[in-house]
Amino acid sequence: MDKQKNIEIGTRIKDARKKGNLTQSELAKQLSYGSPTVISFIESGERKLKVADLEKIASVLHVTLEFLLSGNTVRTMPTVKTVLRADNDLKPTDIQRIEDFIEALKISRTRRDG
């Protein structure tokens, strides 16, 4: 990708990060980057990204890869599993209980709505 494209992608990442109320440090942590400086370089277009990196960023920011690459504003809804992964304090058993509760709600709604 050329420099201008990297800048455009970086700007979209920055905008999505801010809409998600994340700091550069928080985003870096969720992406397992060692430093928020990496996010700064990405957002300024100084760091080239592989498609796999863009996909991971898109997932964390709840946007599509298409949005990051082209600016198409279609946003994805995060899945329950994605949201729960964002909270590192939850134990696997806690996550399972939450998922079981959600499934019970779905079954209850299906029975009620018929």
C-alpha cells in the first residue's frame, strides 16, 4: 500500500477507536501490542499493516475490514463472545454461565413467540 492509503486507514482506525471510547493504550493491550506507540504509528500511517493485522483491528473495533480499507461505513455488531473476550477478568466458567443464560433467553422467547 502507498503512504496515502496507510494514512487513510490509520485515520479510520483512529476514528473507530475514539468512537469505541478506547485509548491507544487500551487498543494496544487488546491487540497484544507491547506499546501504545505502535497504535500511534498505525494511526499516523507510519506503520504498514498486513491483512491479518487489519482483520484483528477491525474485530476489536467492531468495524468491517472493508470499512478500514475503503471507508464504507457499515459497522458490525459485536458478538457476545467478542464482548466477553474484552473483559480479561471473567473466568471461562463465568463466560459459560453468561452464554447459557443468553441461550435460555432465546429459547424462552421462541416458546413465547411461538
